[in-house]
Amino acid sequence: MSNLKALILDFDRTLVNTDADIEVRKNKKGSELIWDEVFAVIPQYRLYEGWREVFAWCKDNGVKIGIVSTAKGILIQKTLEYFNLKCDAIVGWQMYVRKPSGKLIDMIIKKLKVDKDDVISIGDSIIDKEMSYNGGVRFMGALWDSEEVEELRKGEVVKTPLDIIDILI
């Protein structure tokens, strides 16, 4: 088994496709989203094939999972609950710290209680890559629903979530 003790994942277009909530997110009360309407759309989200197996493998092998996203933590948590997935830590939308700040990596590392050398970060965008590098962790581009495939291919990539298990072994 590799020395990797944790995965840091992006949420949208890495773990799930949230395109179903695009219209709902336009509905606001003042400047605030109507979160009950957003939460009601979660059943229409699409969990990418292979993630259930990755989460199960990680649980069985003591590999922690953390999620770093610009989405609110409560949306991530409710989505995980809907898909019956459990992670060890979430760093959602932060008012004062945003991607590509490496401080987000520091926050999730602290919650996961692991060393940066023991982590791999996976995301679908260049901003995820920059955040990971700024935070001092290894990054792999998730190609399955990325809008930046050509840019991501310039570095390490994974073609499907199931490929992650091979990296962890």
C-alpha cells in the first residue's frame, strides 16, 4: 500500500454533477439563496460512477477523505447524506479565504490530522490544481467531467474515480 493516508476532493464536477440546481441557484431572497429550494434538488444531482467503491475502499483501508469546495458545507453534507457517503472533514465556502488559496489545504489537513506528504488532492479545474500546489500537496486532475481537460492533461490525471484506488494501493 502507498503511504497516502488521505484524499482531498473537490465537490462539483469531481464528486457529483450539480448542474440540476443551476436554475434554482438564480432564485434569491435579497442576496441570499433560498437554500431549501437548493436542497430539494439534491436528488437530481449525479454521483459519478465509481465513487461508492472509492469511499468503501478508503473506509476499509483507513484512508481519510476530506472535501474542499466553494459550495457551502451544509450543501456538501446533505449531498453526502443523500448518497449515503461519509467523509472525515469538509471545508466549504469561506467568506475570507477562497480558491486558489493554500490556506484551504491547511484547513482540511488540520481537520484530517495528516501530513501534507501523505495526501493527494483531486479536482476538475486549474483553480483546484493551483490551490493544491499553493497548499503544498500533490494534485491529480479529474478528467471525467472537467471543462479544462487539455490544461489538466499537462500534469498528473485520473480518468475515472476507480483509478484512484490503484493510486492508493
